[in-house]
Amino acid sequence: NDSRDPNAARATRTVLVVDDEEDIRRMLRRVLQERGYRVVEAARGTEALQAVRDHVLDCILLDAMLPEIHGFDICRRIKSSQKYGHIPIIMVSAIYRGWRFAEDLRESYGVTAFLEKPFKISDVIVAVERAIEGKPFETADQEDEALGAEAQASLTRGMDAYHRGDLDTAIGDLKQGLALEPNSFRLHYHLGLLYGRRDNVFEAIQEMETALGISSRNFAALKNLAVLYQRAGFKHKAVESWERALRSAPDEETRRGIKEHLMSLL
């Protein structure tokens, strides 16, 4: 085995794909196998639970809507088991949507990550890799997001212009980047920051909300959004955003500071 081959390390990793749509299972099997994973499939709830007993699994990709047993019930059974509760579960759904639902799944069901259908294959791969590594999926959007060369150049030019004190040029550069890659967390986030610096509070809020639609638990974006809502005079939205930021805070000291600030707002 070539130790430099990234697929070699994944060869012993087994992913259970649970979905009643054969086309989706086939597509996921192909992309996971191309990256060196061993794939086990199940089309129904009972098959999924049997597969958990029959195989040593490193990750489960679980559709919420399944025949026989609901995906949530499967998740609860696995997570309440001493033997299998450690297996990370990535829940997938076309019906249930939004960050609040994703939060509930994490807190009540122990789900590691949540993907909405239709999903991007790249998101599935990153979610699986991070789940197996024990890392949160959401951090990928800001830290590891790969931009195309032109969009990256726009972001770099924009940041350079900002550091020169030329806010208008910086904002124009980031807008050019978003014209190329409209679903970029980093571009929306930094554009939101720039609008905030220029006191375009409502434009800043819109960009931060868009960024959080891409990466719902990013602490920096949540904190900035809360501050922006306060500046705009939207007290209840500020409280909601600070509460979301509290759940994503990186350490206890930060959590304590947010709690004190929330008490001053309530």
C-alpha cells in the first residue's frame, strides 16, 4: 500500500447509506467508493438496523423518510445503544429544512450533521470525512472552502482594498466574486463585514443571513449578526442571534460573556 494515497487510509472505513431511492444509493455508493470507502446499502428501516448489527460502521448516511421505520426512530435507537451509539450519523432530508431543525436534530437525536436534499456531492464527502474524523461539518464552509481562481482573486483584491481604507472598491470586488460563486460563505461573510463597516446595516444583515444559510453554526457570523441586529434596533432578533451564537461558542469563557450580555438585553 502507498501511504501517500489518501484513499488508502479510507479503505477500511465503512459507510452505511440508507435511502429508499435506488438512484440516490447508487450515486452515493459510486462517489464514496471512488474515494476509497467501503459502502453498505439499505433501502428500508429494518435493513438499516440489521446492517448496523452486521457490520463495523464508521459513519451512517441516513434519509429521514423511510418505509417501515422513520429515520428519526432509527437514529434514536442507534444513539441510545451503548454498543452502537458512537457511530456518527449524517441525516438527509428533502422535507425538513432550516437551521432550527438542524439544531433540534443535533440536540435531541445526537445527529452529527444535517444535509438538505438536493445536496451537493462535495458537501456529502466533506460531511462524511469530518464525521469520521470527529470534526464538526460546519467549520468546513469558512476554513476549507475552495474558491475558483477568479473568485479567490476578487476576495484577495477586496481585502487588500479594505486594508488600504477603500471600502467602496473592496465591496465592488467582493460583489464580483459573488457573481462568479453566489454560494460562497466566505464572500457573503466578508461582504457583510464590509457593509457593517460602512454603516449599511441592513445590507450587512442580509449578507450575514445569507452566509448563515450556507453555514448555520459559524460562530463569527452569528456573533456579527447579533451585533448588527442590535445596531438596527431589532432587540428580539438580536436575542435570537445571541442564543444561536451561544450554542456555537468555542469555549466556556465566551459562553459566559454571551450569557451576561443576554441578561442585559432581556
